[in-house]
Amino acid sequence: GKATKVVNYLMDSGKVYKGEITLGFATTTEDLEGEVISETKLSKPFSDEKINEILSSFIGDIIQVPPIYSAIKVNGKKLYEYARAGEKVDIPERRVHIEYFKQIFPAKFDKEKGQQTIYFEVGCGKGTYVRTLAVDVGKKLGVPAVMSDLTRLKSGGFQIGMAKSLSQLE
């Protein structure tokens, strides 16, 4: 019905997210929900200058390989169904658009854990997997990485500040 039209509008429009990327380990799901599959203790932090250089290298149209834990269908089956069954599948690349990708606070280094956290904001187009962006940032820095936090701030004309709580709606 009418709600479907709104959903399509939201899905096709640009989105803005803020989040955290943790450098030093990777998981099966590219976020904190998965099993750790690789770890590399960082002996020293990356400079904010280097981090900003890497983040801005993603601006524009980029090619992304969606994560295996996603709802994209390949041969009529969702990728996460292949993953849960332990089956291998070729995941098709896709072109996505990154409007901007920037640090919003200085990165924090945890010397004891050998991990560094990047605090970012990204403006991106339809179909972008921000979890995969996190992993790709790590690849460009030469270390494993995960998306450790993510909040959608804006989708189309809707912003998080416009949201109402359930009690406000009652």
C-alpha cells in the first residue's frame, strides 16, 4: 500500500551514518556479532592524517563486494543462507557511491589491546555496505578491521532528530 511507496523512497535515497571502525581484528560478519577470524596487534597507532587520507580515498564511485552475511540474493538464495550452510558462492561486485567519508573525532589507540578506533561519518548512496567499508579501510591500512558501531543519521529527507519515541506516538 501507501507505506511501500515511502519505503522505496527511503531505500533509493542517500543515507548518512556515523560509526566506529576498530582496527586490529576481523570477524566473519564484518561487525562485532561474528566470530574473530584474524587478529593483528597494532604496535603503534596510525596518525589521524593517514586515516583521513585513507577515508577520503573512498570518495566517489567505488566497487564493493557485499558481505556474505547480507540479504542480497544470488541464484534465488540470500547470501546469509549460503553462509549459514557453510556453502561457497561467488558474490557479484557492485558499484556504490560515497559522497563523503571523514573522521569526526581523533582516533583512539588502546595500547594494551593493540587496537585503534576510528570515529567517522559517511554520506553514501543506495546499496552501500558500511560494514564492508570498514573492512576495506583496514585493508588499505594493511590490518584487519571491523565495524564496531553504526548509527543511521539520515535517510532521504528523514533525520534521526525527527524520530519520535513509541510513547510520543501513543
